[in-house]
Amino acid sequence: MLRELLLDVVFPPTCVMCEAPDAWMCQECLFRIELARHARCPRCGMRSVRGHVCHGDWPFASILSLGFYADPVLRGFVTSYKYRSLVCLEDSWTELLKRFRSSFLEPWPWAGRSSLTVVALPSDEHRVRTRAFDHAVALTQVVRDTLVPWATITQGLRRLSMASVANATLPADAARWQNVKNAFHIVQPIATPVLLVDDVMTTGASLVTAARALKQAGATEVHVFTLANAK
């Protein structure tokens, strides 16, 4: 706490988006973020619009995303947190998740489950060392504490360092699926429903691959929560 106070004196907080003083994410920018009000189609990841034609076959029980990657404020918020290792933004994530929790218009997909295990989609260990920060683990803690405080967190997955290319740098096509094929190793079997947490869903390749591994290892169902969705 003292260290943070001293840092705030030496480096006064300014909004990462608009550079307004006194906060790492100002209230004006936070309230500009459009929050999702409904779950997405768990079979294809598209917005669940009545009558949409679904061509997917994904292994999820549900998909929830806080907002939309096309939103420039949310996108900047996510990328600043992930690539600049800005742990100072975690209080703002908590505030935004609380707003999402109160504005979501549907029953929680995991309602009525007697147990739930929260699992981070693991980052590549080399990139964690480079950033000196595992954003996936930190984010998962914030999501658990805010949305499902009764659930248990476990590091049930490990990403195998097989690919030297980050999925985010690849085209949104089969290259991403090939890049993460067999990329996840089960650290410990989980025999409960799982809430799998990631920052952004783009093609869904990493999340689908991880979910299939979890289900093969005993997870009864896999729900997905992401900060942003690009679909």
C-alpha cells in the first residue's frame, strides 16, 4: 500500500485512454464502454440473435463476454492491461465487472450449479517471463472475486510452448486453429463445471482447444467468460 502511494506521488495516475488526471481509467471512459446484455450462441460464438443460422459445433455450455472488441475504449483497456502489464487497472476491471453483473439481462448460465471451478486460459510461459506478468492469472482472480466468489480457482491447464507465434498475430482463419492444436496439457483433472476465462475471443480456436482438453479430462461442462468478443 505504501509503495503504491509513493508511486502515485511520483507518477500521478492518468487515464490510459484519454490522459485525464487522477485515475488510471477515468469514469468517463469507463461509462463509454458498451456492455453486453446477453449470452452468445455457445455453438458458434455469434451474438444470439433470434433466428440466427448456427453452423458451429463448439464444446461450450455458454459464452459470456463483457463487451465488444470493436469498441475502441474496451480494446484499448484490454491491450493496455495485457501488453503494458498495467496491474494498476485491476480496480477498474472490478468496477466494470460489477456494472456488467448488474446490467446483464439473463440468468447466469451456471446458476444452480453446486460447484464451479474457474480456470485461466494459460499464457505461453515465454511471454509471461518477457512481460514479467501473467495477465491471464490476474484477470481470472478478478473475474472470480467479482462474478463467482463462491467458486474455486485452480490452474488446471498448462500451455505447451510448441508455437513461437502468438495467435493474435495470425489471420483469423485455419492458421490459428493449427497453431493451437494440442497446445494445452491438463495439470489436474477437474470433475465439475468449469468457467474458462480469457481476455478476448476472436476465432475461438484457443478456447475450443482448451475446452475439449478439459472435457476429455473430466469437466462436466465448460462455460466461457471473456472481456471482449470480436465476433
